[in-house]
Amino acid sequence: MNFLENLKFTTSKGKDTIAPKESIYTISINDIHGTPLVLEKFKGKYILFVNVASECGFTSQYSDLQKLYKAYQEKLVIIGAPCNQFGGQEPGDENQITSFCELNFGVSFPLTEKLAVKGPSQHPLYQWLTDKNKNGKKSSTVKWNFQKYLVDDTGHLVDVFYSITKPLSTKITKYFK
């Protein structure tokens, strides 16, 4: 067992967890226009990762995600990750997705390139978010669109919230107050 495997830290909410074995800040991902989205620039803020889709029953959550982003932008960044793996509900290309989000919901938070959140082509970001061996906290499976992963201001996974958890739920907002 190496040093990191034994290293525990206490989160701002007083809960012990294991230090991640890999840093989320080193993962390479592009924004929706193909420009590198450097996660390290978000150190010091919480990051809420959400796999999004334009034709899903949960698509209206874009509105509350935008409200959450505006209300807590000093402490939080939301990153939407378009994904077409659940019922083909994100069929559009990058320009269509961007237009849809801006025109219908006024989305101003970052969107990533379209990516796989599960399966053999799973993006490294979602490998980290879903694998306890990488994130040090818990393993999970992305069940549907608008599943949310909260990472704290030091790059540690806080929790996973399934699609039915609304963005403005106190389960999420309690971390920013």
C-alpha cells in the first residue's frame, strides 16, 4: 500500500474520504467548439458535471442549471457534457446543441464536446467520475441524461445526483451556502 492509499482528508463538511488516485485537473477535454477546456482553471470552485441532452424529458433542467450557475458563480462552475447514449436524445451537432441551449435556456455555462459517459468509449472524465479507483470516493454508473457529479473546490468527488434530483435541490445547493 502506498502513501496515497492511506491518506485521508476531511472535507469542508467534516467527512473523511480517501484522496483521489488521479487528479481531475489533469484530464483533457475540449469545449463544444473543440477548444481545450482546462479543468485546472476551476481549482478553488466546485464543479458540477452534468451529461445533457436536448430531447430528453429532463431537458427543462437546463433552466435551473443556468439559475444555479448564476446564483453561485463565485463558488461553482457547471459543465454540461452533451451525450447521445441514452435513447439518441442528443442527435445534434455542436452548432445545433449550442444554439438550442442559448436560445431556449440562455445557457452561459461551459459545454463540452459531445462524449461517451459509459461503455468502451467512455471519456476519461467520466472514467474518473464513475470509478472509485480513480476518484477515491465511490464508483457509480451513469443511468440517464442529466445525472450530476459534484466535485469540490480541491478536486475531490463529493457526490452523485441522479436525473430526478433537481439542480436547485438543497441536496446540491447546501454545498455553496
